[in-house]
Amino acid sequence: MGKDLYEAFPESKAIFERADKALGFSISKVCFAGQPETLKQTIFSQPAILTVSMAAYAAFKAKCVIPAKAGILDPRFHGDDPSFMAGLSLGEYSALIAGEVFTFEDGLKLVRRRAEIMEEATLKHPGKMAAVLELPLDKVKDICLKSGAEVANINAPGQIVISGKKDAVDKAKDLCVQAGAKRVIELEVSGGFHSSLMFEASVELKQRLEKMPISVPAVPVISNYTACPQYKIIQIKENLVYQIYKPVRWEESMKYMLAQGVTNFVEFGPGKVLKGLMRRIDSNAQVINVEKSADIA
């Protein structure tokens, strides 16, 4: 993951080198040659995904010109200055780094610690997550009330993620199928993220953020928690604390950007998940993926 960028662009290589130095171990080796079992652990997957995303952004920023009225999904950009930046869950940190709220090193260290405290919360309060396909939000919310599960991500029309204690999610999965969901897919994650199981983690994250130097965004960054731009430093810190145990409002975030006239989006990092979600939200929106050197070309 990311090796192609590392070998093709000095700007991307520099990101990996800075990441290795900041973390005190080789996240590069984890990305390039790590076993799937290792990468599935949130303490490795979060800093790895952030590093690869920023490596893609660095190459893009150095080599490409962005169209006017462009929006940035997951991470970053500068060129003709985008209208907005946004990132789904972990991606919000990439967006904040690209928006010059954090330095790359500070943001990466924060994400590593975020992953550690989330892992600690998972061990203390085991949980799971599942994607519910083609079931209305109001029905999913009602099922969550009955089962004890929680809505974690409102990603797009027909795609909602639930989270919580294992037995609660299992019960909710059965109820969703009975209610007419097309499919319910258990996610390969290590815990019940974006649920009340992460509340204790949010307390420590808040303490970490209070000590961290951050700046006003150079470009408006859409908050997962509020689904609208955040401009004030205190607001950014508060929203990141809420984000760890509250739902990610991605569909609303994208609809906000679309309502402001954004028509072109660039998604950075591994995979094309956000492009797929945008296809469900507004099929007329143009989304470019930047993951490999061929994408830059």
C-alpha cells in the first residue's frame, strides 16, 4: 500500500520518511509489506491510511492543477484552493492536515494515539460494526432503539453503518434483515467505533487535543459531527471529541458541499469508497481518485 507512490514521487517518499521519523518506527514497512492481520489492527491501520493518503495528496499537489470549484474528499489540496475539504472518520484528520490545521507530524502522532485509545476502549468494551444496505434511516434508528445498537455512519442513501456491543449488533442485524434490508454486512474492524463504547476514549482524546497547537483552517473543513464547515479552533477540537463516539454524517456533509455549488471532487488514499458513496448521493458529481502514480499521470 503506497509503495508505488513512494517509488514514483520524491514528494510522496518524503511523506513516508517524515512519518517513520515522527512515529519512531517504520510505518513504511507496515504499508509496503505488512501482513493483513497487522494492517487490520486499528493502531496500525489508522496511521498507515493517513500516511498513504497524504503521500497521494503530496504527489497530486506537486504535479497537478485542480479545476475550479473542486471539493476534496477524505484529504487535501492547494492549487486553485478548493472550496472545501472533508474526510470520512479517520479521513477528517487528513483533511485537517491538508487544511493546515495540524502539521503532518502532529496530526499523525495524534492519529496514532487516537488509535491506541480506541484499541484500549475496544479491549475494555468489545464491540462490532455492520453495514445495512437498502433500509431507510428511520427504520434503522427504530431497530437500534429496540436492539441497543447505535447508528455509527450515515454514508449515503441505502448505506448506513450500525455499531455497538456484539450482542446488540447481532440482534440489530437480524431485525434489519426481517425489516427488508437487502444485505447486512459485518465490517472487518476491531471494535464498535462511533458508538458510546468509545466514550472513555473521547475523554483522553479531549485531554490530548487541549495541549495540541492547531490553527484556523486555510480552507473550510466539513465536520463529521455537524456536517457543516468548522472555522474556530475550539469548535474543531470539540467536534473531533464528539466524532469518536457519535455518528459520522457523511451523506449530509456531501449534500452541504453540493448545495454550495461544488461539482468536482478528488478522493485521496487507498480505495474508492468515497467515489462509490458519491455515486449514490449525486450521480452527476465528478469524482477523481488519486491512489497510485497512474492516477497522477
